[in-house]
Amino acid sequence: MMQIVGRLIVVLLVHTFFTGCTDIRHVFRDAEENTPIAATEYEQPLNSYYHYTRAQLSLKNGRPDQALQELNRAVELDPHTPYLQVELAQLYLQQKNSQKALEILDQVLTTHPQNVPALVLRGNISQRVKDIDAATQAYEKAIALDTGQERVYLMLGGIYMDAGDDTSAHRVYSQLVEYFPGSYAGRFFLGKIYSDQGKTAEAEAEFKKALELEPELEEARIELLSIYKARGDDQKILGMYQEILKHNPDNVDASMELAFFYHSRGSFSESERILTFLGEESLQDLEIIRKVIRKYLDPEKFDAAGVILKGMLKGAPESSDLNYLMGVAYDGQKRFGEAAHHLKKVQTESRFYENAVVHITSIYQEDGKVDQAIDYLEEVIRLNPENPEFLLYMGSLYEEKAQFETAEKYLFKGLDIDPKHVRLRFRLGVVYDKWNRKTDSIREMKTVIELDPENASALNYLGYTYADMGIHLDEAEALIKKALNFKPDDGYITDSLGWVYFKMGRFEEALKYLRRAVELTPDDPIILEHLGDIYAALDDTGNAIKYYRLSLTKDNQEREAVEQKIEDLLTGSQ
């Protein structure tokens, strides 16, 4: 839904001052009573106008603070003219002092409750500060007093639509088109309301009226397209796409959608014609690539992405951008061989090259081909020896193979290039942990925290390591709490804090956090096992066995140890 929120500036054109009028008594009038100021009050309005004029000059010269002083003085000299007070409120609003502006407007509306400019500005400020009820009341009163407030109708209708009050929104927009028959926005929003209510015939009629008023605007055509798609009216769908592209040939979204429409209806040559052209254009226009990413690189749209990208590649077969996106789409479809084929066509100078390398490596990993991933990455590193990211991934692959010494070698090479590379340091700490070199692991995690004090992963890792070793438990608690501040809904960090309390013997607190950890991450075998340990410590044998068994169903790597815990509990309960 398009939300129209206008910033209304109350403007008074004191025309008489600039057309040679010498009778200043007629300049400031009571906006409600429309009564000229008496001749005996000549001096006061003159002085007031003097300060008002100085305020305008100060604004023009970029001195808003001085303008505020002058306008305040004008109001002091002539406190009965609502126009000046509304101007002052507007100036306070420009100075971002909404509260003072509201105070002034409330004073105006106390003595002049039917002053429309004050009501409009009051509504505008209330809307800004999210006081929607007050904004609604002010706008409703303003249009009741003055039906010529076109923008107020739009803002008020927008408030009702945001609140889901279609009845009130319909009333307001109907009034808008009654008083302003040429309002495109009024017709458009009436169409949106009917569409939301499922009244597609009425919606279609309003959108068509909107297009009669503004034939060049696209929004109404897009809404009509949605109606025709819901009906399955292929002829009107095709006609509307063609109309959209006639008025805006550069609409890439519409071009891609039309191409997919042709493809889905078996008109392959028409689809290919459009997509080949888009592929050629994408070599110069990066916005086309961005639109493909935004619109189609979504797990629910990978099939459509495949159609779009395959067609575009016929126009630019060597495009690194298109080959990368095609690889991602095929990967999403689990077509790993085809994905790797396209990803390998991404050139080293491409912005997607590093991502493509990682993607290929992960494809091999997921397919259980770690050695093939290593062979591939060795060639990449040979061609790009100074890229620490590739060395990081190689270290991770050897870590997966439990070849920790080789993993350390590659991670060291990366750190020779960039000693402050946080992820290299973190990975090295993990390798040392798995290598049972706890002291070295702790050192690396401390270094990561020095380099990045808000690194929740390192804070948690170090804290959990302390807890698991049963050392520095107070420090472990502080580290993990800090990590939890950065990631409050992380199940693993929540588990770590519970584990610290378990090690401290604070079982009730541990239980609270472990239960929360299981809620956040219900399928992790270690977290389930930890919860079982806490129930066992609390002599709740039934729940302990329950969570141990759940842990085993999640492929716990310490199966024998968990089975022994269950057996010990069963034996002890007999």
C-alpha cells in the first residue's frame, strides 16, 4: 500500500504588502471572525508585522534561531492573531521542537477551535509523534470545516488504511474524489480498498479511472495485473504487461515477469527474445543483476530464477554475474553438478569470485567430497596466494578431516598476510580446541576478543571452555552474559550460561537457561544432553532419561556415554 504522508506547511500570502497597499490595518485579521483590526490598534500590528518580516528575512538568510526570536516577539505584540501563532508553531516544528509547537497550537485551538490551518498542523505533528488518535481527530475536524483540504483527505485515508479500517478509509477517499474528481490517488486507494475486500470488479473500475487521470503512472496497472492474474485471464495479463512496457520500456521487473509468463504458456521463442536482450543489457546495466537478485534469488523462486537466468545467459554466456546467479539457483534446486559448472565460470576479477569459490567448496563438502574440495581450493590458492579468505577455508577443510597440523599451517599462512583477521584467529582457536591444546585455544580466543570486543562467538567460546574445564567460572559467567547481550535469542549461548550455572552447582538457575536453550534450539543433541544432566542433578530421573533419549535421536556423537548415563539412572532407580 502506498502511504501518503504529507508535510503540511501553513503559508499565508500577505498579498497586500507586495502590491502597494498602504493600509496596514487590513493585513492581520482574525482568521475565524474575519474582523479587521481596529484603527486604534494601528501601532501594535505595525510593530508585529515588523518583527514578522524580520523573521522571514532571517529564515531566508539561514538564521532560524534569530527568526524564532523575531516571531516570538511578533506574537507577544499581537497575541490575538492565530496566523502568527500557527507560523510560530511551524517554525518550532522546523527546529524539531514538536512539544513546543503542540503547546502553541493547543492554545490557538482553545480560543479558535475552528482554525483550519492550526487543526491541519496539529494533525500533522500528532501523526509524526505517533499520536494517531489525536491526528485523526484533528484531520476529521479540518475536513468537516473545509472540504478543500485535498492533502488532508489523503493523510487521513492513509491513517485509516494503516489501521485496517476500510470503512472509514472508503468514506474519506469517496469524499476526496467527490470534491476533487481529478484525484488519481483517491481513485487508486479506493481501488486498493475494494481489492482488499475482494471486490475485484469495483477495484478494476477504480484503477481504470485512475489510469484515465494519469496514464503514465504504473501503480494502477500493477494492481490491475494482480487482479487479472487472480482471475487467470491470460489475455488481459498479456495485454497489461504490454501496456506497462509500452509506457516504460525500461521496467526490468515487468520484462522478466512477461518472459516467464511466455515460458509458462509454452511461448518459448517470445520468452527467449526478451531474456536474451536482458542478458545483453546486463553487461552494461548492473541494476538488471540487482533486480534478478532481489526478485528471484529466494528459495521459493529458484525454479523461476533458473528459467530467467538460462534465457539471459543466451545473451551473455560468459557473464560472471549471470553464471554466479545461475550456480546459486541450481544449488538451491540441489542440482549440484550444474551449479558447480556455472560457478566455475566466474572470473577472478568478478565481484562474485570469492563467493563462487566458497559456494563450490561447500557443494563438495555437502556431497562428502572433502578431498575434491581441497584439490579445487589448492588450485584457487595457487592463483590467489594473497587472499586470506581462501586460506581460512582450506584450514577449515583440514580441520574437518581432523588433520589439525595441516589446518594450522594454512591458518598461519593467512595470518602472515593479515595478523588481525578475526575469523582466522577464531578458526585457529577452534582447531586448537579440537586438537586438545586448550591453552593455545584460550589464547587465540582472547586475541579475537581484543581485536573485536563485541564478538559474541568468541566471548561464548571462551566462557564455555572455562565452564567445561571447571575453571574461572565467574569470568565465564561474565563473558557469556556479555555474548548474550549481543545475541539474546541464541540457543547455544543460552546453553553455555546454563552450563556455567551447572558447574557452579546453581542447578535451578541452570535449569531455567537450559530449558530456554532447548526452546530456541530444539534439535541440538548436546543441549538436550545438558538438560538431561541438570535434571539428573536435581534427582528428576524421569526428565533426565527423557532428554538423554531425545539427545540420542538427534545423532549425539557421544552415544555410548549418553547410553551409560541412562543405564546408571535406571539402575539407581530400581
